[in-house]
Amino acid sequence: MTWTTQQLPSDHPPVKSGNIGVLLVNLGTPDAPTPGAVKTYLAEFLSDRRVVEIPPIAWQPILRGIILNTRPKKSAHAYQQVWTEEGSPLAAITAQQARALQQRLGDGVQVGWGMRYGNPSIAQEMTRLKDAGCDRILLAPLYPQYSGATTATVVDKAAETLGRMRWQPALRTLPPYHDDPVYISALARDLTRQMDRLDFVPEVLLLSFHGMPERTLHLGDPYHCHCRKTARLLETEMRAAGEYAQLRFVTSFQSRFGRAKWLEPATDTMLEAEAKAGTKRLAIAAPGFSADCLETLEELAITGREQFTAPGGEQFAALSCLNANEAGMDMLDTIIRRELSGWI
């Protein structure tokens, strides 16, 4: 589509403009499940001042001298357990979401996808969309709950990319949607569908969100509050349906790193505690993740199962994220169209 029908002079150089772009953005992934690729990915990820707020003069020697020499091998082994023929699960699913959204939005919008860390990068995809004539771009970080370490750093990188452009596209940013009824409804619909298909009835549904250092909460980051509100609204929505009136909902935070105090309770601690307290049947979901990834497929589905069954738990199910399924795409379609209002 174009925003003007004015005829260009015959000697005017070809110009592509007037198109609308949507850029879906997720966290990131190494290019391969190898120590070398993981080291490159971690170096970029853990050098982000939004992610690690320790002054670089103190942090970089630790990162370069210790972490990047020890962690890549362990992380590469974890990635190897979940890697697919299409590559990283996170990248493959985000690409599926982009393709499905493209079909829904039609030719009037160009949909791309990128990663904050790794490939394809935000800079590459924003440049590609601009070169394709998109002078209006909706930046869509796929993080329902806002955090400086997720949503904000995506916006930072987009702004950095704009800073290198002479002809900048207009930019909108998808706001966090942690309490959006469309998102809550999609979660409730999809989790109910998955639990209905289990060969056991869970006693507990553990809602595991990615962790953050506790100090981020005290510094004003709303992430913890957003997660808690999502969990509360989701429980209300699922109980209203009446099918899981006896189900007990528990909220926890996963992926602790380093010695600092993190948001609690911790997912691994809760899995062990539930088993020791006599819970025999448990399902776990990760409503803060828009797509399955290392943290859900390895940390929850594989390691989490061991953490629950070793102390006496018997039946365990790791439920999938919304991914590119019907409920998830209905939700994405709705919130993206809402933010494109006035452009399409």
C-alpha cells in the first residue's frame, strides 16, 4: 500500500515507501548448540547493562575470566537436548508466529521477526523492513510482563538502530499485556485444553515465571507485580469455568543466576517442596514465555520433572507455551491489530 498517489517525476530515483511493518521480537538464542556459539550469545546477553546492572569495570572481568570459560559447555549440553531440525526452538517458533500472523494480516502489512541477542538481529530486521518500504513499524516485544531487562532493552536496541538511519520510519511499541483480557483468556483456554488431555488430574498447577534479581523490584521494575497479576487473573479465569475448582495454583520464579537474592519462591525449590509435602500429581506452565525455549523445554520439562519425582512426586506434565497455536495466534492477531489502529 502507499500513502500518496502523487505521480513521481520520470527522472526520480525509485523509492519504496508507504508500507506498514510489524517486527516480533523475542529474547535470543545461539546459532548452534555448541560451546562456541553459546559463548558468543552469552557474551552479548550478559554484557547488556539492562540485564546485569553491575558496573562493567567490576562485571566484565568476572564475565570474561570465569563465566564465559565455564558456562558455555554446560549450556550447550542443555541446548543439545532441545535443538530441532529447524534449529533453536525459540527461533523456530517465533518464525512460525511471524508466518501465521502474516497470513492473518494479509499483504497490507509486512511481518518480520528478530532476536534481541543473536540472529536475526533487531537492527537487521528493522533495516530490512525499512528497505522494503515500511515507513511505519510496530515493534512488538513478545514479553507479556514488562521488565527493564526484557522490554526496555528491546526498545533501547531499536532506538540505537534508528540513530543510524537518515530516513527513519515512524515507530510504535507494543505495550506489556500481562493483564489484557485477551491474553488471560488465551492462556486459560490453552492450558485447560492441555490439561484436559492429560492422563491424570493435576493437584497443583505451578505457574513458573522467569526470575529477576529482587533488587529490580525495589528499584521500581514492575515485573514482579505484573507476574503476580497475571497469575491471579489466570486463576480467576480458570476457576470461573468450573472445571478445575479443586486445582491449587502456585506461582514461582525460575532461572536463578549468581549469588544475589532473586524473586521468590524459586521454581526448583517449590517442585521439591510440593513433592515432599505429599503432592503426587503436578502440572507446570510458563505463562510469561510467548514461545517454548531452553527455559521451558529443558529447565522445566526435563530438569523440573527430576526435581519433582526424585523426592516422591509421581505424575508430572510440563505444559506448552501459547506458541503458534490457535489460542496464541488469536491473541497476537487481536493485540497487534489494536496497536496498528490508524495505520491499517
